[in-house]
Amino acid sequence: MNNDLISEDYKDFIGKIKNKIRNSQYEAMKVVNQTLISLYW
């Protein structure tokens, strides 16, 4: 796909989705780590 054909709004939209996914993965990782620590503590 040619980058010239992708609008800035679409790039921003995709960027926001990627950030939400990353943030959700990070939050899930924190919960899992907290649970594992409490399990083994």
C-alpha cells in the first residue's frame, strides 16, 4: 500500500488503536504479575 494514499486521520486512528492494545497488554501483565507474586509469597 502506498503511504501517500493513507490519510493522516487514518494514521492517527491506527496509532490510537495500537496504543490502546499496548496499554491493555501492559495492564494485563501487571495483574498477572501481581497474582503470581501473591500466589508464591
